[in-house]
Amino acid sequence: MSKRAELEAALAKADADWRKARDELNQAQADRANAIAGWDQVVSDRRKAEADRRKADAVWDGGFADRRKAEVDRRKAEVALVALSKAVADRHQAYSDRGKAEADLADAETRLNKATVARDKAAAALDTLKRP
């Protein structure tokens, strides 16, 4: 195999690697956009939540409950507490998903940069061989 054929094969491989890295970057950008949309949804749901402490007549604003309705009041408080803890868990999950998407995007950008450098080196080597 000649030097020219080796360089053309290296350039073809580098170009294929670059295309793959570019596709991975595009996928990472789409995943990041989805994670950010999920985060925004959780934040907007939090603003509309039933367990919002700023809401008038919330469970914790009840004051002293009637003894005859103690079970009902406890259940109501328990439901509100479960809703609040679910909202906190959803927010944590959305936050970690967003962080993972950001890290994946950074990795994809790094791989694309490395593939670009390799492709440029292979193209430069082939160009120097083509010059008389």
C-alpha cells in the first residue's frame, strides 16, 4: 500500500469519526434541550402545586383542629406532605438530569474537537503529499 493510499484511508477514517462525533453532539444538544424543558416544567408545576406554602388556607394554616376530625386533618396534612416531598423529588431528578445532559454535551464537544483536529491533520498530510 502506498503512502498516498494510507493517507487517504486515514483521512476517510478521520472524516467518518468526525461525522459520528458531530451526530453525537447534535444528540447531546437535543437531550440537553429536553432536560432543560423538563426542568422548566418542574419549576412551573411547583408554582401551581397544591402543596404551596404561600397558598391561603393551606394545610399548615389550619390552626387547632377539631378533635372529632383529627384523622381527617392528619390525612389532609399527610397528603400535602406527600405532594410536597414528591415535588422535591421531581425537582431533584430534573436537576440531576439537567446536570448529566450538560456533562454529556461537554463530552461530545470534546470528542468533536479531537475528531476535527485528527481530520485536519490527515487532510494537511494528504495535501503536502499532493504538492509537487
